[in-house]
Amino acid sequence: MAYEPQHLKNAPIVEAMIAFDFVVAEGELGQIRRSFIEQIQVEYPVQTPIQKAEVTFNPEGSTGKTNEVGSRCVSTGGKNVCAISEQTFICSRLHPYENWESLQSEFQRLWQVFASFGKVQVTKVAVRYINKILLREGSEIFDSVFTYPKIADGLPQNTFNVFVRLQIAIPEPQGTLIVTEAQLPPEKPQFVAIALDHDLQFPVTEETGDIWALLEKARELKNQYFFASISDELMKEYL
Amino acid sequence: MIPIAPPVLNLVQNDIPAIVCRMDAAQSGFWMQHADVFPKESTSIFWTREAQFRQLTESTRKAKVFEKGWDGYDASAPNDESVTRTLEVLSRVRDSKLSPYSVLPSADGGVGISFRGNANKRAVLELLNDGTASYMLFGKGHPIESSEFNSNTDLPRILQRLEEYL
């Protein structure tokens, strides 16, 4: 990590997410969710249910059922999405990304509306940034992206379909970094598209203290981890 | 040295996490027993959309396997040209706000991409075997709008119209 700019003007972020996991008293979530989505309907007019299908297979046949487990609300313009499921509250910002401040303030505003409808206890804080990185075809991957599978010398070296998922312990504050990398469909001649997805999750305990301070710490770490993951030369393309 | 492979021509060479894992788990007894190591579901709009377009691309490629008369009448099977052009159109749709609902062979010979919007609004793009393309907007309580278009030059305008309508 030779240098660390504060803000990348052309950041390759395709989705930025802040999320809280939460618990509420049994039976209250449905009403809290309904009140919340009604409250934000003007700003987030496209509201669709999140459904969960469960299918059970057994020798006698199969049975299935579909349950509504949440709501997804999309803003006018389609760039901001708020999703509430059984235990997670998420705000997403899609491309083009603006900055942390606007995402964080929108998340905090919506969370405060949500939490005003009932007693909601936060159990996990998460920050997730998904980047789409274009690398020139034929270039050396490790010159640009530093976390990637190393293939044994005796194996053929031309990869054409890559999916990597790593779970890494974060020491302080204690948490988990989930790194997901995948090769994406081609979209620009002579270039290969790779998704670099960093999901930082921190359980909230009695010792955690202020959850908004924890969220700021998560932000610092996500910047640190991203800048440590790509080369200075690649980063210059996003300045 | 790990050289990056050249991009593949079709869109389906690249899998997204959930699909890869489910396919592997379904085919392997070992992974069936260790299914809990896989990500369960994606909360990300980006990954959800990638998965959706991967499935649509698979459906488009599979359209080639239909045979003449597949609809019980005399419909032609989709030919290579209509499938290739549908893949091209899908890659453009992927960059728009639109979310296709399905890809199916067209009874007129070719491939159709369908869309579902609010208030029963529906749309279909058809890429036919003879090289022509058309769109139709329809739905209960909504007037029908349809026209042919040139898929090489008019697509941005047509996609914008679909975004407005749906």
C-alpha cells in the first residue's frame, strides 16, 4: 500500500452497501416493515416483496412453499435501494457511486425511520463494496490485483472462469472480511472484467459501544483493504 | 505468471457464485454433505443481476435446441443469427435499468425477450431469423404499441422507450 488517496473520482464501484443485522420482538417485524415502507414510499416508490421459496425433496415426491420475508424499495432514478429482510436492513448505492458521506447519511436517516417504529436491537454492522475491474487481456494478474489464485507451475495457466471466496478474520475490531472475486462476462474488447467484492462484517456485542463509531471504523478498514488489494498503477486509473 | 485469458465470445462462460455452488452441490455427494460451506443467497443487487443475466444467456443459447414445429404448429427453430443477436441485445440490456423476465423462442421464428413492469405492463423484444427486429408494449388496460426497428442502430432508443413504459 504505497499510497492512499482519500477519494477516487472514477472509482470502479458497481455497488456499495451498508447493512445492520437486527432482532426485534417476535411478531413485530411485519408491522415495523409495513410502517417503514409506507413512510419512505415517496422517495422509494418501487417497492417489491422479497420472497423465499423452500422446496423439500423426498422419495415420495416434493413439497414447496413461498413466503414473503422482506421488502425491497428502489428510489426514484433507481440508484438507491433499501432492502429489509427477516434480520437485515441494507442500503445499496449502485453505479455511479457518489461518496461515503452520502451513502452513510442516507443509511442513517432510513435506519432511524425504521427503528422509530419499534424496539430494534442491532446485532451486526456490515460494509460491502463491489468493484468491477477491467484488466487488459494477456496482462499479468498479479501486477494489478494482489489476492488471486496462484496456479501450480505444472498446470496450464490460462484461466477463463474464476470464482474465489475467502473468509478472513479481522483482528481489531473483531470481524470477518469476505472476499469474493469472479470473472465477469466480457464487455469491452481486449479487456477482461473481474469483480472484486469486499464484505466486512462486525458482530455487535455488549462491549461494542457506539455502533456509528464501529461503522466509521468499518469504512476505514474497507478503504485500507481495497487500497492494499490493487496496484498503484491500477489505482491511478481511478483518480 | 498467470496470463489473463482472452474474453470469450458468448456470455455464459462466466458463472456467479450461487449458481456455481448449487450446480456443484447437486452433482457431488461430497458437496451435498458439506453444502453449508456455500453462500446461501446474495443480498447484493449487483450479484443478483449478474445471476439473472447469466440465466437469460443460458436460455438464449438453449433456444437453439428447439426444432421446427416446436410449438405444435409450424414455427421455425431459432437460427444462429437470431441467437447471436439476442446475446448482443442482452449484453446491452444488462447495462440499462431493464430487467428481462424471460427469453423464449418466438413463434415467428427467432428469439423473444420479455419484460414485466408495474400495473400489468408488459414488453417484448423479438429478434427474428430473417434479421428483422421488433418490439411490442402491451398490458391489460394499456394501449398496444409495436414497431419494427433496426437492432444495430435503434436499440438505445428502443431500450429507453421500454424503460419509460415499464
